[in-house]
Amino acid sequence: MRRICKILATGCYTGLSPVAPGTVGTIFAMPVFYLWGHMSHPNYVMTLLAFIFLAAWVSETAIDIFKTEDPKEVVIDEMVGYLVTMAFHEVNIKLMIAGFVLFRIFDIAKPFPIGMIDRKVRGGVGIVLDDLLAGVYANASLWFLIWLAGRMGFGFF
């Protein structure tokens, strides 16, 4: 069971990357969205909710596996954040890249209350919650960019 948790927590070992494991884990989430993004909205939401709960449980187990409170190897939380970022968006490579960039910005910058959650909420829930909220911010920002591009007459998206 610990081996399965380690595989899931590290995003099939992408979190073991010596350089930018969170970014590599987010990149790993992109083909997952490509597969999930074709689901109906209700199915996507149900699958995402199940994945969020799985991620919190796996992250809690990973704390014991890696013997640290917030293991850098754990990237399932970045996967959750990216999948939240892309919720209700179409499968489109430009949107997927824009969502990736926005999510990484919010995940790294940690604007209020993301930074506070990152510092105060412990355990598997804490590991996942700040990335989930960064995904919400990125999702809203992506919708804003789509709206803005439309208003300005850009056909970018």
C-alpha cells in the first residue's frame, strides 16, 4: 500500500525530479486533464472531488513515507490544483498552457489566503488545500483572460 501511495503522491515519480518537481508534476497533470476534459461537467466534478479526497489521504500517508511535514516530492497536490484550474474549460492546448502558467504563478506567489493556509493548515489536507485554492484563483483568472481577449477582439483562445 505504501508503494502505491508513493507512486500516486509523486505523480508516477515526476515529483522525484531534481529540478522543479512541482512544475514537473503540474506538467504531468496536463495529459490527465486532456483525458478528463472530455467528460461531461457533472462527471468531471465528481471525478475531481474523488481525486481531491484521494490526494489528501495520499499526501497524509506521504508525510510518513518521506518523514517530513510537506514533502517536496509530493506533487499530487499540484495535479489537483491544475485540474481545478482547468475545470469547466474546453480541451484546447492554448488554454491548457495558459492554465498551466496561471496555476504556477498562483502556486508560487501564494496570495492571500493561500500563503496563510500553506503556513497554518497541516497534514494531507494542508498539502492539498493551498494548491486547490491556487487552482480556483487560476481558473477565475483564465475565465477573465478569455473574456478580456473576446472584448479586445483577440482570437487567441
